[in-house]
Amino acid sequence: MRAYFFDFDGTLALLNEDRFFNDYFKSLGDFLGMDPEELAKRITLIIRGITINADGLRNNYERFMESFIKKFGGNAEEWEKIFKKFYESSHFERLSSHFLPNNRVIMYMRERKKEGCKIVLATNPVFPRVAIAERLSWIGLREEDFDLITSMEDFHYCKPDPRYFLEICSKISEKPENCVMVGDDDEMDGACEDVGIKFIKVSSL
């Protein structure tokens, strides 16, 4: 194999995802001065919408921001600055307590990198690059550890859309049959098999 794709939550990082996202919206709501439950409800619907209605013409960030502004008002430039401040603030950083590095998988990733394989952080692209970089630091990794990171600014599809995996292949110039997806979710990560990418469940490593 020539390339390995690694999921983040539940794969490279160990966490309770329900608790993390619950606290995530509490922190974001506190930062924005909004009700966290209503915020979670609206943003979840937006993410669902951009996942289902991807047309490949605009990236996930552009489509997310369009829907977000319709629900919350304002403009993209203002919200971009606000979100950047949040992801660089203590409100976001304190969420790091939810995360532990999955050292077994990180070691496996580093071994594949030493072999000369391309390494992709195939996290669902619903976070901007600045947030992904911060989350990586919580488990002792850096952007430089990867040949490609799937951020919402750079990708047009989300998991489990098979086109998400094909977009990765296109960006790294590799055929699907030369790639492996390592993840913890049969539905989200395992969808790679629909386009000929081998799926390895993290529990079987």
C-alpha cells in the first residue's frame, strides 16, 4: 500500500465523543453568549445539510458559513474572525482534557510513514484548519506529521460520502486500491470500501 488515511476521534485520539461534543457546545455557547442546546441543534442540522447536499462546487466551509449566516445573521468575514478567536481561546483549549493519544495507532502511523507511505489525517472535514491543528496538539501531533489534512476549507464532501475518499485520492495522486483507511466507525470510515479503499478497523490493528 502507498497511502494510509487515519481518522482522528476514536482512532488517533481516545475520547468519549458524546461528552466532548456536549462540552464543545457548552464552551462555544459560553464564548458566543448563546444557549448551548439551541446552538448544538442548529449547527448539527447545518452539518447534516452540508453532508447530504454536497454538490462538489463549493467547499464545506463555504456551504457551512452560508447556512450558518441564514440561521444566525451577520456575515462570513465577521464570523470567521469570531470562530478563529474561539479556537485560539481557553474556551476551546480546556476541551483538551477529553483527549488521550492512542499511542498504539500513532506508533502504527509513524511506522507506515517511515516506510515511505503517504499519511493523511482523514478526520471528517467539519472543523476549520485552525481547530484541527489545535486538536492535534492535544495528542502530541503536528500538522507536519501528515501529507494531507482534510479540513473544511479544502474539502467538498464529508464522511460517509464516498466522494470524500476519492477527493483524498485525487489530492495525493493515488489510486483507491493503493490506499488504506484506518478508523473506528464502520459507517463513516468503512464507506471507503465503496470506492475500493481497504478499511482497517482500529480495534483490529
